[in-house]
Amino acid sequence: MLITDLILHPIAISDPPLRSSYGLHAPFALRTIVELKTDSGLTGISETYGGDGPLSGLEQVRHRVIGMDPFQLAGLSRDLTALASDEIASTPGGRSQTYLVPGENPLDRHMRTFAAIEIACLDLIGKATGKPVCDVIGGRVRNEVSFSAYLFYKHAPFDGKDDEYGEILSPDQCVRSCEQMIAKYGFREIKLKGGVLDPHVEILTLRALRDTFGPSYPLRIDPNCAWSVDTSVHVGRELKSELSDGGYLEDPCATLEGMGEVRSRLLAEGNDTPQGSNVAVTSFADVPRARELDAVQIVLSDPHYWGGMRNVQYLSHLTSVLGMGLSMHSNSHLGVSLMAMTHAAAACPNLTYACDTHYPWQTADDEVVVGGRVPFVNGCVRIPDKPGLGVELDYDQVARGRERYEKIPYRKRDDETEMRKHVDPNWKRVLPRW
Ligand code: GKR
Ligand code: MG
């Protein structure tokens, strides 16, 4: 089987006005749907970041991918990993995502490109062998993958229309959004995207969630580095019982050194709350230092920017050898990404935390997979009994996504500009803010 064509579909999907320390989500998130056509008649698919950057990265490997055997992934991985390593080595500050919205870090681009091709190749291999992707990459350790209720503070839509969740800018509104999400999807772990309101209000929000749902729903909060070391210690102290019970404190402050200090100060008080990261730790090279400083106990994987599904498995092995835990990060995405995340997570033995997903924030109108939205049962996505990723493209829906993409003026995620447009004309991402 040889690849005969690479087809890229840039699409835009509606996104609600979600807030984070990066700013505000724009009305549309950008994604790219990738198709690999082959001489055997099979087509492999994947979904990745959208806009000009990811598209040009994929265009750059077009000549390399066409004519390639999808079973032969190691050479492409070697070449793109080498490019990434050279760029990282020559960039002061390395790959930290602290100051860049996820998906926009130029230093991750080769790994993102490889991941998009790898996942489509694995879909092809699964289709060619009649096996689900998780079984192609070594076999599943679970038949269904658990996801968390990923809560955001958000504005009511600025166009005056209603959306499912309305405004979420207080503890009560946040609890209500969580009740809605749990009723609809059955999630059993809860993550709050913090770093938006005063830390005191975010502490009250976590307490209100614990009071409402009880300790059988582990909690995590992720302010994306919005807090100083002192504020992180304060929040960790105030939320000791809420976060140390199967949950974690995710990227409270910037840098591994900062997180290491938070960890040692909390431990000195007898507070063993683990810390998770997808900002300070974004590549294999970051893991030894994170371990050495005891800055991070749980690494958030993500097949989209860690360099594909098999790299997520390598990360699973590495973290397990180092005695660290593994979780999974997400960004706004549709069903093809959800299935790649699900297959990768199913084949990672130590991925015991419910994975993040933005899926509840997206709408059925924008879904590009045949049959519509991927179903969740008790907060889990089941591995379909089908070859490959187990989903196919609905080409009419892809065409609608492309039309939306053509109509909008922007080609990259810029949460700071959106924030200035709609909320505060002088807003800047200041770290730490508190
Ligand atoms: O969607 O605003 C967002 C999130 O902040 C996202 O971009 C982050 O990558 O969910 C992510 C995280 O865990 O940091
Ligand atoms: Mg995070």
C-alpha cells in the first residue's frame, strides 16, 4: 500500500466565548482534517490544529508523504524529530508553552505535523489489517476511555443569542454548568479551567463543586500559570482536601523551578497535592528535569503535539518507569481527534486519570464524522468495533466547515485580541496575574 495523495481540509468550528489565562476564545476554532489516499483504495484520516501554520507544516512534507508506505513511519519521525530538536536547541527558553497559546508554539510544529500524518497512517494500517488502531499500536488495556467534565468560565454569547450553558462567571453558574454536563455525558471527574477570576472566587468555585458532587468526583484546577508561587501555595493550601483526593493542581505558575518550589512548600506543610503540567512539560526532554525538581507528578500527554499516538505510549512508559502519573490534554476539537485521543489512551497502561476534552463545548452542527457526535456513556468513549479510528468523514459536513473557514478573517488562534475586542480594550496576558 502506497500513499498517492495528501488532502488537507481547513475548517472552522463554532466555539463559545470560553475564558482562560490566555484570554478569550474566538467565535470559531480552526482545525485541519487530513486525508491520505492510497493505491489500495483505502483512505486514512486525522484531525489537527488549524490555520496557516499547521497547513504550511503539512504542505512541507507533502513531497515526502506521497509515495510513502504508511507502515514505514520511523523515517519520517526521525527526520521531523531531528528538525524539532535542532530548533529547540537553538532557542533560548526551550519549548515551554507559557507565553504562547497551545497549538501555536513554532517549536512544536514538526511534532504536530508528524502526529497528523502518523494518526492518518495508523488509521490506514487499521483499515488494511481489519483492526482498531489501539490494537495496532500494541493492544488496548481498556475498552472504554474516561473523560472529565472540563469546565470553563465563559461569557454569554456576544451576539445576544443563547447557547447551551449561558454565562458562567460565578461559583453557582459553574456548578450549574457542571450539573448540565454530567447529566448529559455522565463524567466522573471534574476539571476547572482557572486563572480567570480572582483566586478567592476560584477557590469558592472548587468548594462549591465539592459540596455539590462530593468526594467521589475528583477535582483539578488549571490556571495556565496565572498565579505567582505564593498564590499557588495559598490556593494549594486552601484546596488541600479538594485537590489531594484523586485530583491535581495543574500548571499553577510558570516554569518547572516555580512549580518545584510550590511542591516543596506544600509538602513541608504535609500537603501532598500532586501537580500536573502541559505547559512546563511539553516534550520528552522536559521530563527528567520535571522529575529531578519534583515539580510535576502528572504529565499531560496529547497525541496532537507530543508527536502522535505512539509517542503518547512512550510517554506512558517513561512516566511509569519514573513513578509519575499520566493524564491527557485537549484543545477545541471534533470527533476525529476525540477518537485518536481515545485509541491512544486505551493503549496507555498508566493513563488512570480521566482525559481532558473540549468536546462538550462544540456542537452537533459542526461534527464532521458520519453519524454525528461521538457518544459518551458514563463519561466514557468506547472503542468502536471497527477497523482504524472507527470513524469516517461526512464530506458534506467537511465542506460546511471549509465554507465557515473561508468566511472568517483570521488564520491563527489569538485569545488576547479577542479579549481586547469583547471584554477589555487594554487586556494583556500578564503572568503572574495574581
Ligand atoms: O481552551 O483555553 C483553552 C485551554 O486553555 C487550552 O488551550 C489549554 O491548552 O486546555 C488546555 C490546558 O489544559 O492547558
Ligand atoms: Mg493545562
